[in-house]
Amino acid sequence: MKYALFFFCLTLGLNVCAALRPVDYVEPRIDTKNSRWIYFSSACRPFGMVTLSPDTALENDWGSGYLYDEPFIRCFSHIHAWQLFGIPVLPIRQLVVDKDLTEANKASFSHDDEVVKPGYHKVYLSDRAMTAELTSTTRVGFHRYTDASTLLMDLNRSMGKENKVLACSLKQCSPTEFEGFVVMGPTTRRAKPFTAYFIAQLDRATTLKTVAGEVRDCITNAPLLLVAESAKTPLLLKVALSYTSLAAARNNMSTELPGWDFDGTTRAALDDWNTWLSRIEVEGGRHDQRVKFYTDLWHALLGRRIVSDVDGAYLDNTGSSPVVRFCKRGPDGKPLHMHHNSDALWGSQWSIQNLWGLAYPEVMSSFCNTYIDMYKNGGLIPRGPAGGDYTFVMVGDQACNFITSAYAQGIRDFDIDAAYAGLRKNAFVGGIRDRAGYETGPNPAGGGMRFYEKLHYVPLHSEGKNWHREGAGQTMEYTFQDWCLSQFATALGKTDDAKLFAERSLGWTNLFDTATGYIRPRELDGSWYKKFEPVTKGFSARGFVEGNSANYTWFTPHAYDTLAQLMGGKAIAAKRLNEQFQRARDRRYNANGKTHADPWIDYGNQPGTELAYVFNHLGMPWLTQYWARQVKEMTFGGTTPWSGYNDDEDQGQMGAVSAMLALGLFDIEGGSRQTPRYELSAPIFDTITIHLSPTYYSGKTFVITVTNNRVEHPYIQTAILNGQPLTRYWFNQSELKKGGTLALTVGAEPNTHWGVEE
């Protein structure tokens, strides 16, 4: 019955699809069965500071926030960001007093009458006969509660496994306005406290009370009740955020949402999302494919939050005490970019770098400027800032891939000299590479750079503390980053550096074991790690960062010719990789809910998201076309709350991978080559129109058309680029940036003659 109903919905969707806008296809609840705190935000604008949504679970980092199968809503909170949280609100009928007020007053609800769209969430709280609606601007959350007059604000409530509240306060400023703050305590990843300031306004006179009933001028560290005068009309609440001051929060409110038009704000949120999503318009394909594609784009534009105010102010927390600084401003006094809070860029060379460079170059610019601002403030280019400080998430210098890609793609409105200086510093002892996962010092060495500088690889070692001290995985990351730096240095005329980093970029060859044919960890004395297996058990294989040798061996996007030669030739290498895909089919090419140590192909985590496109470099592009289609359909094809991403959707990275697979465009070097190029597989849509940024690119649109398109037709037969036959599997990005057309014909059988030309 469930499947019959789903089929009916799909059929209905096909009949009305012509009337739908890109935003109408987005289904935010895809794969929310076991999502993360940072995964889901419904009432949110693109990269919004406010990320207002229901929380059905609060106790963990994973499995926290909005989980589809949970039957209760614990609160509606305003901050769902990397290492940031806070400001919960919940309407109540009658307060249940208990040690855990949030748990005691949780609300039951059903998905049957739930409405979730980008920028809007509506849910009926059945046990108290109330309707809750949420929307937002970038920095202001907007609530509408029908048949409610009392709101519980348990500001002292911790959210997530480590996210503790050190202090909180609320003060009534007028009958309808309140101001307050929440101080988030340090976590394993974010080493310093961080404060969120807020202004709350209601549309009617409201009384502030504590649970005990006492009223003071300023109430601190106590669960609070906001009791409004009347419930005859829907109760409206606005909450404006700032991470710099109460005055800034008030300015964010007056600038973005001075009025009380809830429906108008909802329409504006949907229109805002539609504008962003419409950068890429698709036609044809199945309805569920369009649903997944625009949900993928939504993910890629969602998770890495803005933390600067409307005037460009942001908190620099890299020093001994917090300092308010400002983003660069234009002649009109307005900020030229935003400042961002962000999880790792780990693996972004195969995900958001490709997508943002294609359709959202201004986002790449904003992130480059954020990272360079932090370098100027704190002395290091970060790899995942939170709370205005470094988190040292994952390994290596992930910003190296990102910034060099932006430069190569023509996105250059940032301090290029500072960028190069910061990236070069990170590439030596004392730079950010020297800190393994979440290693805060004071004398970090888990990154193993003293070994890498001497040996050009990192052995297994126990220096430093915390996670991800895995020498082989670190080596593969570092050597690719060195290649990116060599490309950047060459472009800037720094020939000595270019030669140095190019030589270091082949250091991975020191870990290639000809006896096994795999990248294999070495011990401190140079001997091979004896218990080596290409796939094994556990969260990660020894020596590899959230992965194994079967996946990491192919982590050489800058040197596939060399890798193939070490394996015995391109044909042998292609045969080996093809067998890995065949062995991974029954698990849908990912860990399938298990660990990252044992899958032969792992499209559920960052280190393996390039693998389908490796065949292009081994002389067999038709295998890229076949396996890219298989991965798109089997790994990323789901559109239910129990499918779609399968594992680690880190703030849009897997969404970006899925989107690029749908478009049939990919850059295995992440755009960091001096002349970036797009590799091809078959798109899943009949027509794709990419609207190019007039700020960064000279063309208006690039249009891809596909003839004979079907799911069972993954093989490219012919390609015509701007009226001329294209016989290679790639074309230069500069061709796309000028605008034009790419016409593909696809079929059910491989054309083994097309695309083999390098």
C-alpha cells in the first residue's frame, strides 16, 4: 500500500510538474531518519545565521535535531550550526514541572499534516491542539502560533552531547520586547566559549516569568515563560540573532524584519531560495530526479552559516580575548562578503568546489575572504572555523584545495598575496597540517609534518593527541594539496616554490607497495605495516582517515598516469577499479550504515567521491559513464526520509556530489589546475541551463542538451561543443564561462571510441 501511494504521488507530480518552480521540488525531509544537528534546517535562508526548525532529539551530535521517526518535538531552536546551538522555544498549554523541563513538556505531532519547504515549516502539536509555523530572514526567526499564549524558553538547556550552556540571561525591555544572551561552553572541537545575543519581540504585551513564578529585572540561568495577553489571534514572535552584541541583534531585526507580515516573509523566503536554486534549471528526467536534484542544491546552500551581522561585523575569537571586527566594505559602506561558520572543507575538491565554482562563485569568494580574514587575525588559514576560532577538524590544509580552485576559476576578489602566504605557511612544520583532528596544542605534532618535510610521507606515529593521526591518509591529502600549491605558485610566478611543491606532490609513491598493489602505511622505521589489508573492520583502517586503502589508493587526482604505471598499466588499473565497483554493488557503493574500513567503494564519505571518474584517466571513459550513473541512481537516488545520502552529508558536500553526477560534469582536480576543466558523464536530464554569474564569468548561459536520454542510456555516443565535435572526455572550463552549448547523444551501449583522446 505504501508503494502504491508513493507511485500515485509520483504520477500526480508528473502531471503538474510544468507548474512547479525549482523551490517547489525541494523535499527537506529526505534522509532525516538519522540526521545530524547541522543537517536539517527548514525555516532558514541560504547560509542563514538563523536556522530555525523543530528538534525531535537533543542528546547527541549525530542523531540529533530533526529526526523523522521521532514522535515528539522537544523545542523549536534557532541555531543549528557547526558547534553552535541555542535559543529554544516551545508553546505550552500547561507547564509540566520536572528536572528536565524540555523533556517533560515535549509536544506530540504527526507528519500527516506537516508542511516543510525551504524557509518554512508548519506542524500541528496534537497533544495541545496548537499549530506552529516557522519562517525567517537571514538573521531573524519568525514564529506564528495558533491557539497559544504561553511560550517556554529554557535557555539553559544543553543541546547535543557536548553543547553545554555556561550562562544565559533574559531581560524585559518593554511590554513586547526582550533581550538576552546564551554563552555556549567549549567543546572538544571548539575550544573557547561563544556567545549568542538575541532580541525577541512579540506582537502583543507579554509577561516574563520564571518557572517558580518570580519576576526580576534580568533573569539569569532559569527556565522562562513568556505569557502573552490573548490567544484569540495567532501569537507572533520574532527573534533576531547576533554574535557580536545586543545592539547588533537589534539592528539586524530593524534592517531585515521590522514588520509583522508572516505570510509575506514566508513568500520572500521561498522566492529567495527559488532565485538561488534557479541558477541551474533542468528539464526532462523523472519527477523524483528533479526532487532529488533541487534538494541536493538546497543542501549545498544550507549548512555553512553566516555569522556576520548586516553591517559586516563578526567576532574574532582567535586571540586571548574576543574582538569585534568587520568584513571588507564597499564605497557604499556595505560589506563585500559575509563571514562564515563552517564544518570541514575536507573532500570539497570533489563536491562544493565543483558546484559553487559552476553556479555560485560569489559563495566561493565569501569563504575565501572569511578564511583569509582569519589568517590575518589569528595567524593560520583555518579548515573549519566555529565560534570565531579554529576547530582543526579532520586533517591537512583543506582550504588549500578550495582557495587555489577559486583562483584558477577566476574568482580572485580576495587578498591573493595573503592567501598564498597563509597556504605556504600551512604546508610546513608549525602550519595547520601539523594538527591532526581537533588537536589544539600547545605543541601539536599529530599531523606529522616533521616527517613529511624530510621523507615526503607520514609514517604511522603516536605524536600529538586526539584523532586522525593516520599517516597514509594524511600523506595522500598532503601530496594533493602540494600539487594544488604548485599550480598556484606557477600562476603567481613563484618558480622555486612551484618546483618544490611539485616534487613533494609525488611523495605518495613512497607508500605504494608493489607487492600488494595498494597504498600501504609504513612504520616509523620505514618498514611496511604488517597487518595491512585493503579493506578491514573498524571505523577506519589503520593508517587511513575515515577510510581504507581500497579507496585511498586512488587518491591521486594529479597523478593517475603515475599510479597506473605503478599498477602495471592503465588497462590493469581500470580492471582493478572496475572489480571494486562490482564488489560494492550490493552495498550501493557506500558503507551502507556500517564503517568506513570495509567498503570497496565508499560514496558515503568524502575520500571516495571521485572514484567513478577515475576511469576517464585510465583510457576507459565509458566505465566512468556507467558507474557514475549507477552511483547516482543507487547511492543518491532516494527521495524518502530513509534514503538519499546514506551516511555523512557534511553540510552539502554529498548533495553537491549528487548534483554534479546529475549534471554529468565533474572536475577530479577540484578546479585547482591552472586551466580547470570539466569531465563528462551522461546527465540525467534532457536539458540543463546554467545561468552564469555576470560578476565572474563573461557568458550568460551554458546549455546542455541530451538526445535519447533514458536511465538505461548512460553511454555518451557523440558530443558537440559550441557547434564543433568534442572527442575528448573533457573540455576547458573557460569554454563554459564564455557561455554556449553542449549537445550530447547517449545510448544503451558503450561507444569505446569516444572520449579516449587525452
